Amino acid sequence: MDFYNLDLSSPVLDALDDMNFQQTTPIQEHAIPPILEGHDLLGVAQTGTGKTAAYLLPVLSELSYGDYPTDAINCVIMSPTRELAQQIDQALQGFSYHLPYISSVAVYGGNDGIRYEQEKRSMQQGADIVIATPGRLISHLSLGNIDLSRVSFFILDEADRMLDMGFSDDILQIAKHLPEKRQTIMFSATMPEKIRQLAKSLLHDPVEIRLAVSRPADKIHQMAYICYEAQKIGIIKELFKNRNPERVIIFTGSKVKAKDLAISLTRAKFNCRAMHSDLSQQERDEVMYLFRSAQTDILVATDIVARGIDIDDITLVINFDVPHDAEDYVHRIGRTARAGAGGSAITLVSEKDQPEFKKIEQFLEKEVEKMPVPEHLGEAPEYTARKEGRKSDKGRRGRNGKAKKQAAKKKTPTSQVNPMPHTEEKKQSETNKQAEEKGKSRHRKPRHKKNHDTPKAQSSETQKEVSEK
């Protein structure tokens, strides 16, 4: 759909022309009309689908008509991270280019006292739009620096990420300062039960829009190493043994791992920096600047940069830890193969993470190519992808002959492959048949896979309840 087919104001359309924005994305096409009509909205779509414009454009369009107080904060946008808050603020500057009378301020932690005072002054003077992280906004509220009593638009971006980071109570506390009569808009990449509960407490009769999570781009070469946890660093070092790493992001499951891995790679003479929540804002800005300007080859990061960071020329993404779900996997590897370019994604799968990676493969509806662990790193586990049998490693090592023999002894006769003496064939054959009949009754039926290929958008009146992973 063309943006001109939407009921946006002329200044907003002029800005879109200047930025060469012509066609809407699916989330924009389905979200902008109900927001313009004044409905609460719950939008579920993955990162990179244009959600920021989906809520900024209609809000700016409404504010441009001048029907809102000039001395009050009219819109509050909540962001889980400082980086995403900065990105939203940058997008806002572009979309509001022809609306100089609409003011905004980004409010987030990690700054010095001068920045804090600037935020305080802007909010007290009545900035039309405040983009804030929960913790920083709570700080200003507790000191009486901001009045939210006349807010008309309350927007939560990346709501699932905010809840994952423990901001649920902060969001509810902020909501208590808002007027009951307001328009609330919530966007999330996933829809777990805790997001549904938050939506019920904040939104009133919302229009619900859900777009199926798309598969990763075909140009991404996906690979995996089935390995032990202790082998992971060795695999990464081996990857870069014969080629210099360039534009690489390594995602870890915790900031502790990010710190330790960055130190280990730096000691191995790799040009590497870590990105995690313990860094100050100045340190984060410096790390991102060095990486964007190609002065740093490897960025080791937590999921803080999996969403909301726009870097187009990443050549390789490595999942040091398997993501918690398929959506996070898509978000991570989606950092590469952007803007029509190619790229690679490698996931290091330890024993305990095999069931989770199997779920990702089921979502992808294909098996990710398995790469052999370098021999000098030792034996690697087999890829069983089963939750049972975690207590012991017996029978799981691909090159451990003794373990294989032990496992073979425990199997039923139908599973044995060793040749038997000719004199016992007839007797054993009858035993095999009986075992086969019993075995068939124990076989589980295969699960049917759901098709996620077609994007779906539905209103609250037609949305069917589906189970969430």
C-alpha cells in the first residue's frame, strides 16, 4: 500500500517523500489506520518490519493538527534499552522534519549530571514526545520532574524485551501516573502469556495485529557445531585461524559470558570489544562507533544489540549460546545478509541446548548444516536433540567405541546389528518378530508442523486464540 492511501497529515507525507518512503510494510498497513481512528492496539511482529514508523507516523499526524496542549507531554514512548531509545529519537527527527513546532526528548540512563538536567528542563517545559527507558523515567517521576497527567498516547516498544529485563513493575508504576483516558499502543516481537497479562491491564478493547515470524533470509548460510561447552572458544579461534574476522557479531546468553569471551579473544590477539548492560552510555557509544567504523572486527554482545541496532554490513553472526526461542534466533542472525548482501550464521550447540536447537530447526522446517568439530579439540557429542538421558554422557559420544558397545547391550534384539551365528538364526528370528510387534506399539506419532509462512493480520474481533510457545 502507498502511504498516500493512508489518512496521514500533509507535513508527515512531505517528510516521507523527502526520505523516499513510498510503500508501507504489512505492519504499517494494518496498524496505522486503527491508531488514527483512536483505538488501542496490540501489534506482534518481529524486528525489522517497520514497527517504529507504524506508531510514530500516526501519532505525529494527530499532533500536527494542533488539537493537543502545547504546554504538556502528549506522548510517552517506552523503550527497553538506551540504544533503541536513541534509534527511535533519530527516526522521529526525520519524520517530524516539517513539524518544527513538535518537540521531543530522549530520556535514558548512563549520562552525566548535565544531561540529566537537560532532560528535566525539556520535560518541565512540556516536550510533546518523551522517549524513555523505564528506570530513568521512574527516577524523574520520583523527583517530581515530569507530569504525565495529560498524556494522550502511551506506547510500549519491544514490550517482551522490557519484561525479560525485569521492567514489568516499573511499567505498571508509570501507568499509574497516566490519565485513564488515553490511547495505549503496545508492540512486541513475541506473545508469551506475560505479555497478554500486561496487555489486559493496560489496553482497553485493543485491535490486535499479528504477523507471523518470517524465516531468515535465504542468503544466510546457516551452520551449527554440536559440541561441548568447553570446546566453544576453541571452535571460534579455529574459525579465524586461516581468515581474518571482519564485521562479526558474537551473541552470548549473559553479560558475564560476553565479558569473559571478549577477554579471551583479545588475549588471542583478535580485535574484539564487548557490548553489555554494565557499560556506561559513553562506553557503549564508543564501542558502537569503533565497530561501525570498522576499527573493531568482532563485537561480543548480549541480546541488547539483537534488536534495535541498525548495522547493514555484518558478514557473520555467531550464537555462542543457543537463543531461548526461534524468534530470538531469527532476530540475531537477521543482523547479517541485509540490504541484499549475503552472510553466514553459526550456532554453537552444547549438550544441554540440543532440545532448544531442535525446536529452532522445526520452526525453520529444515535441518541446519552440521559442521565437524576440529579433531584437535577432542571428541564431540552426538546430536540426539532429546531431553531424556541428560544425566550421563554414556552412549552419546560419536567416536567413543566403548560407550557405543555399552549402549548396544541395553538395546532390544531388533536394534542389534552384529551378525549372529547361523545355528541361532531361526531361534533368534522368532524373538525378533515378537520384539518388533511390541516396539511398534511404543512408537510415537509424529507431530504436525504449523505453517508460519503467510503473514496474518487480524483485529480483536476476529483474532483467534492460539497457543504460544
